[in-house]
Amino acid sequence: MATFARPENALKRAEELINVGQKQEALEALHSFITSRRYRAWTRTHEKIMFKYVELCVDMRRGRHAKDGLIQYRGICQQVNITSLEEVIKHFMQLATEKAELARNQAQALEEALDVDDLEADKRPEDLLLSYVSGEKGKDRSDRELVTPWFKFLWETYRSVLEILRNNSRLEALYAMTAHRAFQFCKQYKRTTEFRRLCEIIRNHLANLNKYRDQRDRPDLTVAESLQLYLDTRFEQLKVATELELWQEAFRSIEDIFGLMCMVKKTPKSSLMVVYYSKLSEIFWMSSNHLYHAYAWLKLFSLQKGFNKNLNHKDLQMIASSAVLAALSVTPYDRSYGASHLELGNEKERNFRVANLIAFDVESKPENREVLSRSSLLLDLVAKGVMNCVTQEVKDLYHILEHEFLPLHLALQVQPLLTKISKLGGKLASASSVPEVHLSQYVPSLEKLAALRLLQRVSQVYQTMTIDNLSKIIPFFDFPMVEKISVDAVKNNFLSMKVNYRKGAIFFGNKSLESEGLQDHLSTLAESLSKSRVMIYPPGKGTPKLGETLSDLVEVVEKEHKRLLARKSIIEKRKEEQERQLLEMEREEEAKRLKLQKITEEAEQKRLAIEFEQMKNQRIRREIEERELEEAQALLQEAEKRSKKKGKKPVLEGEKLTKQTLMELAVSEQLREKQEMEKRLQKFGKTMDYLERAKREEAAPLIEATFQKRLEDEKVHHELEQQREVDLSRQRHAGDLEEKRRLGRILENKNIFQERVLNCRKAERDRVRQEREETISNIIQSRKEERETKRKIIYFLRTEEERQRRMREEEEARKLEEMERRKKEEAERKAKLDEIAEKQRQRERELEEKERQRREEILGRSAAAVLPKTDLSATRPVEAPPTAVSAAAAATPAPAKFVPRFRRVAAEGGGQAPPPATDKWSSGSRMEPPAGDRWRDDRRPAAAAGARTWLSSREQERKR
């Protein structure tokens, strides 16, 4: 292990190793420095070293080294500068997160680069084979190679940091921040397994906190700040669990929150309780516990109405409607009918547990247990004024399903209400903590409740009904679904009915007059008969006054009763308002007191920290001085003792000697004593060897005599045992002979019975074998037919594929032949055109040669004619010869008549060059001349005439 005189040297050495590419050696050097007990006093250099150390750990993905180094650094700076540890841990997590994001971005870029239209064109055979064998896509392999190692390292980082910071009152805020970041990591990348492990880790930390109460720097949950940090962590855990749809883990988080508050005997803030009940309602809805879901909505309604001052009427109406619809969605019968005692006990315990979670009673007692049921829930809805806040559709639906008796028209009245309710819902504007309300989720349960109510009321009126009529009055479900609902209701003793498919009718059970189902009908019948009697036999004159008086009295009683109820509700509201005001005042006073207490505590902590730092420095200096003095005195006394024992002169002036001199004297004395002890041990070893050898020589004859004596004793014992075994064998043989004689008398009967049993078994075996052979032959025949059918299908498919392949080949051959033919014709056409062009150029060259010869002849004749007529040239112009005039006339056609070019060429050449013939491959009816000679034909006659005129004028000037 490398040692350094100063911390700066270690940091410098690590940077040098990093610059030359030796990161492993740099990490080992810094690790040895951090774990060394020599450098335990914190300095600013330690923080720089830790920053470099965690950077190396992240680059090399050394999670264990990072955890070990952070634990050592926590011990160094915990009592001196705890903020330094927080900065190092934040830097560590930031680096790990950046590396994971970088790897994820690289994997995405690689996936986008591979996103081409034709992947088969670029793949190698080994890549294709690997993709078929492994069944993985390119993204999965790139994630496994690039992303997974860094995500695993990031997860190990969060776990290590949580283990380092757990159950420490100085590091509570950093612990909560790390837990929140770990939750966000699981949420962002959908890491459900890691989220479960993270919840279990945090749960174990809280359990250990309660288990080890005498731990140093243990967090105090009675302090408001610590409790709030723990609560925020649990609520964040609950939110992430519901977003990841881990409902079991979410329910355990609910239990963690309740258990934490039971430990401190306090209730969280109303804002947190709103989140608590909103998530609890989601959990119970996903687990199909509609009763608990409705109770959670009722609690949520009470909290929003009592504490949310910004809640508008529309949002309150939606929350109340959700609570009422959730209560109506509960099945109207108890499912525990016919259950065993054990199941009832478990159900009772579970109800008590859930009731505590819903009521959030941190001081629950057995006598205060609340029974959760549908009837009590509906009564609570009416008593707490929830029905006054719901929409009109929900109120009508509640009245129809719970109070009105409409056996045949119930579905017709419920169906339009359900259609309107399904369209209600949305995000609440003034209640951000409440989840988005969707009333349409209750429609299936309400349809089932409507079907149950209809069946119940039809069974009370009718004894028999056809299946068709029942299907008509229940439009929500088809009859198999109605039958399934009714079977469940009959199972739980809610209905009594039978279905007869042969007759196509439904028979409802007969009930006695004392049954509960007929009590209402009897009272209704009595009222109807009483009204009929009054109509048939009207009462006397005195009776109407009494009836009017009684009716007035009934109205007065009803009004008084309503007035009392209204007064009671007003008193309760005033009490609630007064309690709420008192609670707010208490909260404000508590907040002021806590704020003042916090300021006082912070000032006291600062003063104590300064005093503690000063005392610590003084104590360290004093301890160092005392330790050096004690060591010097101990060395001096030890030297004096050794010198006295050996008769040597003691050191009289030991006070004048230095510590270094005394240490050298002590070391030399220890070496000398060690050498003497080794010599004595060698001498003692030789003595022991001699003694051991002598003892063995004396003991050898005694051992031999003892061995011989033991051999004789064992020989005698062996003979006795052998004789006893012979006697026992003779006795057993005699007994076996007697048993054989006794059993020989029934041998014949045994043989007869055995033969009969064998014959029966043989017949059974033959029958089974014959059946098996027949079954096997049938299976073989069916499989032969299947193979034959499969062969025919395969033959047909192969024949069809062969036919299509031949057609494709013929088509390709035809296209190839057509292409070759076109290429051949194109080549012939090009050759023919080249030949025509060559002939044209040859004719043009011949024409040019003839034109040149003719021009020279014309110029020669004109020069000869001008010489004898010099005197006449000044008075008249030179006349061109007839040939030149005719050529000029031919070259310059009349303006009113078009002369083709081939005729002009023929006139200029003396009619020797006929016009070129058109080719069938040319694009038009005329042929274009070559590009290099096109301008010559148009300008040649004019140029020749100009040249002749210019020459004649020059000759005339010369003669003058």
C-alpha cells in the first residue's frame, strides 16, 4: 500500500497515473489513502480526493470501491463537515446518471442508424443466424451491450447511497432526495423489479430504526421535519407505485404510511390525506373491492369539502357523484353467506384492517371498530349531505334503484340516466390531488345492480315468467349474462329462482307469509283495501272533521320534524366551522412556535458546533503531547528495568535523552532478547527429542504384549459367537420345516386360486390389448389419411409454385430476348445511319472539289477577258460572263418562289448531285446536314459573287 506524507501528494499521484492511462493504479492509490487510518482529520483536500475517486469509480463501474470509499469518508467528515459528504454523494449520483443517459442516447442513435428499408441487403449470414436463434432485435442487443451495464451500475449507486445514509439524523434530507431520485429512475425506465426491491430496502431501514433505539445519531420521528421527510418519501413511493400499476406494492405503501403515523400517534396534513385517499380509491377499484373504494371516495369528499377553500361547485358535484356511484356499485348482498368459520374469521380480520386504513385511526381500539357495509355507507352518504351535492342524474338513479318499486319499467328509466352519466367526468380544476374523475367506469356495475334490482322486484311480484319477456325488460345484458348474475345472487341467498329451458320459463321461489319479501306487499295491500273501503262506505259527518284534524296534525308534525332536522344540521355546521377555525388557529400557533424553536435550535447548534470544534482541537493537541510524553517515559522505564535485571548500569540521565534515541535502544534490546530466546528454544527442542525417543523405546515391548493378549481374548469370543449362531440356525431350520408341513395341506387350494386369478388377469390383459390395438390401428389410419392429405396439399403447392416459377422464367426469357432484339436493331440502325452519313460527307467533298475547280476556271477566264479592254473598264461596269450570271441567278432565287436546298446545290454543281434520299429511321421527312458543314451551303453562292466583284474592282484600279 502506497503511503503519502500529505493528502495533496496522493491527489497529484492519482492525476499523474490518469494522464498516462493507468486508471486502475490511480483508483487503488486513492482507495488506499481513503481507507488508511493515518489520514482521519478532514481537510478540503479530502473532498477533492473524493471527487476524483468517485469519478474514477464511475468511469470504471466500480460500485463496491465507491461504496467502501464513501463509508470511510462518512466516518472522516460526519462530525466535522457533513455538507462535504452531501456534495460528494450528489456528484457521484450525477455522474452515474449522466453515464446512463449517454449510453441510452448512444443506443437510440445506433437504432436510428440501423433503421433502413431493406435490412436483409446489408446483413451478414452470421447476423441473420444469430437473429433467428436468439430471437432478439437489434435494439435489444444494443441495450444489453450498452445500456444495461450502466443502468445496473446506476441502480447499485442508489442502493449503496441509501445504505450509507440510512438512519442518520444528519443525513435525512440527502436520504430523502436519494430515495426520490431512485423512485424517478424506476418510473422513467419502467423498472418494476428494482422498484419492489427499493421499497423493501426503505421498509427495512424503518424497521431497523425502531429495532435499534440506542443507535448514535438516530433520527427522531417526533420532530416535525424528520417526520415530514419520511412521509414525503412514502407518498412519493405510493405515487410511483400507482403510475407503474404495481397495485400490491401501492397497498403496502399505504400500510407503510399508516404504520409510520401510528408510531408517532399523529395525523398528516389534509393535502397529504387527499393524496392518500385518492390513491387508496384507485387501489380498491383495481382490486374490485367496490365497498372500500366507495368509503375512500366518501373520505375524499369530506376532506375536499372541509379543507379545500378553492373547491368550486362543479368539482364538488363530480366528487359527490363519484362517491354515490361508487356506493351504488357495491353488490347489494353479502358474499360471506355459507362461508366457514375460518373464512369468516379471516374476513373479519381483513375488514378491521381495511377499516383502520380507511378511517386512519392511529389509536384504534377493539371497542371502536367500525363495521363496513353497504347499508351503513348509504346512511353515511345521506347523513353527511353528499346527496345534496350530486348531479340530478345521479340523484334520480339513486332514487330509482334504492327506493322506487318499478319491476317492469326500471330498465327503461335507468338506461337514459346511465347514458348521461357515462358522458360526465374529466380533470378537476380546483382539486389537483384528486385523480381524473370518470363516471363511465361505474356504468357496468350499475347495470348489474339494475339487473339485480329488477330480478328481485320481479320475483316479489311474479311467480313465473318466460325467458323472452325477462330478456326484453333487461336490455343491458343477453340472457346468459343475466343467468350468470342470477346464479351468483342465488348462491348468496339474495334471490330464489329456477330456470327451465325445456319450458322456456323462469320460476321464482315460493315464500311463506312470514317471509321478509312479502312484508311490504301486505302493508301496501292493507292500505289499498282501506282506501277502497272508504270509497265504498264513506264515513259519517263527524268523521271528516277528525280526518281533517288528523291530516293537519300530520302536516304540523312533519313540518316540525323538518324544522328540527334543519336546526340540527345548522348546529352541526356551526360546530364544524368553529372546530375548523380552532384547528386553523392551533396550526398557526404551532407553526409559529416551531419556527421560533427552529431558529433557537439552529443558533444553539451553531454555538455548540463552534465550541465543540475548539474543544476538539485543544483535546487533539493535548492528547498528542501526552502520548509522546508517555511513550518516552515508558521506553525509559523499560530500558531501566532491563538494565537492572541483567546487572547492567541503568540509564541515569534518561530525561536528557530524546524519544528517537530511546526507541533505537529499545529496538536493539528487543532484537538481542529475541536472538537469546531462539537459542533457548533450539536447546529445549533437542532435549524434548531425546526424552520422546527414550519413552518410545521403553513402551514398545509393553505395547506388543498388550496386543498379543487382546488377540487371544478376541479368538475365544469369536468361537463362542460362532457356536451360538450354529444353535440358532438349527432352531430356525426346525421351525421352518414345521411351517412347511403345516402349509403343505393348502397347496392345492392355493394353486387353484392362483390359476383362477391368472386366467382372469389374462382375459383382462387380452381385452385391453385388443382395445389398444384397435385404438392404435384407428390412430394409424387417421394419421395416414392426414399424411395423405398433407402430401396432396404439399404436391399441389409445389406444383403451383413450379408453374409460377416457369411462368416467371418464360416471362424473363421473353423480356431478355426482346431486349436483345431491340439492341440488335438499334445497332443495325446506327450502322446504317453511319454509312449514310459517310456517303453524304463523300458527296459533299466531291461537290466542294468540283466547285473549287469551276471557280478557278471562272476566275482565269475573267482575268483573260479584262486585259485587252482596259480603256472600257473606266466608263462601264464589268459584265459577268453568262456562266457566272446564271450561277448567281441560280444561287439567288426569286423572292416569290421557294427553291429547296438540294435543287440549289444541284444548280451550283451543274446537276451532278441528286438530292439525298430519306431513311425510314430518320425522325422527320427531311435530313439535317452535318453540324460542321451546315453553314457552308447557305453562304457559298453569295461569297463567290462577292469575291468576283472585289477582284474585278482591284483589276480596274491597277490598270488606272
